[in-house]
Amino acid sequence: MKLRRLGRTNLEVFPIAFGGIPIQRVDEDTAIKIIRRAIELGINLIDTARGYTDSEIKIGKALKGIDKKVYLSSKSQNRTKDGIYEDVKTSLRNLGVEKIEIYHIHGVNNREAFNKIFEPDGAYYGLLKAKEEGLIDFIAVSSHSNDILADLIATDKFDVIQVSYNFIEREPEEKIFPMALEKDIGIIAMKPMAGGVIPNPKLALKFALQKEFLVPDPGIESIKELEEDVEIAINLTPLTDEEWKEIEKTIEEMGSTFCRKCDYCQPCPVGIPISTVIRSESFLKRLPDETIRKGWFYDAYLKAQNCTKCGTCMTRCPYNLPIPDLIEKNIAIVREYLGE
């Protein structure tokens, strides 16, 4: 196993980063144990965001007393110069550090956001100010639109990009990766397990790791998951013929109409946890029966029945998913499972 160079940042990082979304769902003590175990195992890039509720705070507490060098990456959806500059300072306080290595403009998914961040009072200039003051080292951007991301790369203003990449979403191979590599831009691959819907997450991570010029950042919420992911990264081997056959079969079964759990559809006007509901079929295959019948999953199922098909969620989805139809479909799947 060798470290990976993150483009022109010249940061040498472990083959996988620590994705900070799932630690929102565990208590503080558990989160701290997971993060510290990750660092102990060699992971040295931790990715989080202002929008990930208490993720930054939990990471900050986990880093106290740690003497190993850990690179931090955070993000803000603020589109204004002053707004994102203040978010950088909030992130610094939450993480308990004086500098954050990588800071992203989060989720630039459409032309309106693209134009806004480059206005004189736009977010890009807020990060430029933060960099000039030594608060951050590198300016980055994340996007769920390959077309917009290509235009962002073309500006040559970003040192790192985050792009959704897994064996179902291979479009970045065509344009995004060649463009980024030509400009020596670091690539972090988000959603390597497609938001948890790929039935064999180990195979999904192994696939993403085959590209040695990028760093996948799987979301991790248990030490068991963490140790399995690290094991794959350390003992990485080429994909076998059988694994390719499984990948091809999964692609055929899943198609492209699935939720990546980016949660840009939220908040729902009637409180439906959309990304949970429209991934119900996947959850039914791996959750304990008790959770399905009376835990958080069942609560989500009950809320889903309040859907009014208002369509607000569809206007926000960067993948143009027919969300109300998917909610209806998954309600029916759960209802059949429950025997209602």
C-alpha cells in the first residue's frame, strides 16, 4: 500500500479518506472512537462540511490530543464572499484547529450557483481571502453535475474537486478525470457506494480504488465498516473476472434511477426523510426486522405516506429523479414486506 498524491496540493494521503456524513447518526463517544481508530489505522484525510450538523464538532473533539498529522477538508454551501468566509471561521472553531487544508464550495450543481460564486461578492473570493490570511491552504469545489464540474475545472481556480463516482456512475471517466489530471487537480471521489444502494459495498470500494489518481471517501459509521474498508485499501488487488461479472449484473439491475443520498431534495414540506424512503428496497435487504417494523426505518415509512406529490423535491434534485413516484413505489414495497 502506498500513499496517494492529491494532485497539485502535493498532500500524500491514505488511499481512502474518512467521509464525515454518517457520524452524524451516532452518539459523540462512538464517533470519537471511530475517528481515532481511523487515524490509528493510517487514514490521514477527514472530510466533513458545515451542512453535516454536528460532524465538524465530533471530529474536532476526536482530534484533541492526537499527535499524528491529519489533513482536514470541509465545505460550505454559502454562495457569498462574506458568508463563506464566516463559515470557514466557524469550521475552524468546530474542528479546533488554526488551519483547514482543503475547503470546498459545496454542491455547485447548476448554472445559477456557478455564476453566483464568481461574482465580485461571491464565495470563491471569500475562500481566496481565507487562503490569503492562512486560514485554509487549498480552494476546492464539489458538484453533482458533471457538466457544471467540467466548467469549474476549466476555470483552473480549484486545487481539488469532489465528484460522485462509482461503478454505476462512470461518466467522470469520459471528461472530468482527463480534465482534472491535465491540470493536476486533486480528485476526491464521493459516493463510492452510490449512497449505500450498491448491494456489495466492499466491491464498490474496491472498484473506486482501482483509479490510483483519486481518493474515495466512503462514509463510515462503525469500527467494523472502517476496518473492512481499510483492509480493502491496504490489500488492494485488480478486479477479477467474477467481480466484473457481478458489477455488470448490478448495473443491469439498478439502472440509473436511484438515490445517491446527496439530500439536496431536503427539507420536505411535510417532513419526509426522502433519501431514506426512496432507498427502502436496499434497507429491507440489510436492516434487522425489528428496525423495519418499529425503528427509525418504520417511522420514515409512516411519514412517507403523507406525501402530497407537490414536486418541490424534484426541483432540487441534481439527478432529476421522479421522487414522488419513487416514494410511492417504495411505500408499496415496504407495505408488501410488512404484509399490510
